[in-house]
Amino acid sequence: MTAPTAGVHARPAWSGWVPTSPCGPDCLPAQHAPTAPFALVALRMTALVTVLLATVAAAPFVPSSARGRWMRARCAAALRATGVRLRIGGAGPVADGALLVANHMSWIEILAVCAIRPVRMIAKREVRDWPLIGAVAVRTGALFVDRAGLRALPATVAETADALRAGDVVGVFPEGTTWCGAAAGPFRRAAFQAAVDAGAPVVPVAVVLAAAGGAPTAEASFIGDETLWEALLRVLRMRDLECVLTVLPALEPGTDRRALARRAADAVAGVTGVPHPMPAARRPSVPAAA
């Protein structure tokens, strides 16, 4: 499956630990997909808010033994509410204690990955403060990272390794930010260090967002300086959108996080058709876990 065409993208800029993407409004298709009627958009928004509110309200009362299955169902319901169809294929179930890594274009694949099986996502600290979504992230055991604070990075790596040793599946988007799908970012190596430390397998997952007819589209991407609300509204207005997840065979961690990140990136690119460049050379001031 190939990615949507787009203009030439410059090498991404970097600000310490925080990766940035050159993707912006110019990556969106010149001709937008057919727009859903206003009544359908309003219905989708109402359904999504209802699902999120119900999830937050009911979470404290769900038995711990059923919470994983329940959260999977809630994430799948949230996707359906927005009109996004989820299609999962590939290698089959993800085993306990695995690091799940995927390419990142939108908020959509966060819900999609969590609909595969119970996953503790690594998320930027700001997500904790997002309305409703932040509360759901906390309930699912998300691991929050301060992307602007390099000193906290080794602790995040250690916490991730501990979660993997405990048998949790930890999910991460190693590009560190969203891209349009016609271009992709380097896979940052910190999370892979956690897999190496824990001796945990790494499961690459390729994400493709496809419009009517199955053609990949950048229209659902969360890119540039737009807000979450703007990105969400654009998805709600799309008449037809499918999120395709391909679960790829697990990779043994080995001892070299750089080689492990490269193998995972190449596996994802083999499905999406979009290569992931190697990370920029590490600055001397960056600690070893970056």
C-alpha cells in the first residue's frame, strides 16, 4: 500500500528532545473528500462526547479483571462514533510484555491501537490535561513523558522497561509527533532502549488512513499548528474514512537500540511505502537514553 503524494519535505527540525515535523496545511489534498451532511457531523460529535463521558464516569466501577476488555470496547466505540472504520490485519494477537510501535499521523491511531488489546500508551505530558481524553489516558495507565525535559527521559525509559517486565503491552509512536502520511519521521530510540533493557519483543504496527476507494489520504492527519479540535472536526466532516492497522511479526530486541529502531521503521515502511529516515546525529548534550 502506498502513501498519498505530496510535495518535497525538508529534513525535520529538532529542539532538544522535542521532534517537529515539516508537515502542515500544504500537505492536505487540494481537493477535499466529499463532506458529510451537517446533521451527520453533529450526530458523530454527540456520539463521541457521549462515549467519552460514559467511559470516564464508569471507569472507577469496572472490575480490574475486566478493565482491559472494557477499555478495548470503549476505544472501538469512540472510533465508530467518529465514523472511522477500523480494519486490523497481519500477524495476529500481540503477546504480553511487548513494545508496540507504530507510525503516527493522527489521534485516530491512538484509539485504534488501544482497540487491538489493552495497551499502556507513552504520551506527552500535555495529553493528561486534554478534556475527557486526558482522563481516559490516565484510566488506561498511560506513561506520560515530558518531551521538553531531557532529565526525566532516563526515568521514563526505566518505567517503560519495568512495565514491559511486568507483562504490560506498552505502545509508543517513536516519531514523537504526527506526520501527514506522505512523509514520515525518524524512529526515536529511547523507547527501544526500554525493550532492550527488558528483553522485550518489539511489535511494529503500520497505520494507513484511507478515504473512499481505499486510497491513502492526508486529510485525516493532525499536522502543523492546528488544534485537536480542528483536526477532530475535519475527520468528523469526512464522509468515508478507514484506519487500517497491519500488525507485523515481532522483532527480538537484541542489544543495539539503534539497529532495533531501524528494523522496526523498515518493517512499517514495507507496508506504508513511506521510508523513515535515520534520526539526526545526537548532540553531545543529550544523555545516553535519548
